[in-house]
Amino acid sequence: MGHDRRNSKVDGNHKSIVKDLEKLNGVSVKSVAQIKKFLDIVVGYNGKNYLFEIKNPNYPPSARKLTQDEKIFHDSWKGQADVILNTQDILKIIDYK
């Protein structure tokens, strides 16, 4: 059963908080209501969050390029966001011990 995030209720101060954060240098924020243009997975490890776009290594490199929406996100995001091909890529990035 799918859940459409666009119909999710947000608190009354949600938009103003997002707008305030967007004005700050070096800060990027993405409302979860925009999840369709977000990334594939968020991984939490050792108190940190990591953002990942998953691409299939079985596809040729030309088919693994970021979509236009993904490219826009990656170009504008001021925090960590990585494109990965497998679990090992993630474990290396998060320095899993």
C-alpha cells in the first residue's frame, strides 16, 4: 500500500522553518514532502545521516547517469550526497567498522 507524501499533513510552521534555513549560507534543506525529487535512501550510522542515490552497476555508464531531477538536487545540495553502485560503496563512505 503506497503512501503519497504530497498529501501528508505538515505542521503550520513547516514552510517558515524551511524558508529560514534556505536563506542561510552553507545550509541546504529538503522538505520530505518533496521526496520524489530527493534521493533513494538515507542511512544513519554512528549518529550521522548519509544520503545515497543508487545506480545499477549492470547498466552501461550511459544508463547510470543522474536524471535531470537528481542532477538538480546534487548540484544544489550543500551536504553529503553520494551516488553508489553497491553496499560496499556505502560501507566505505560511512567508514563502517
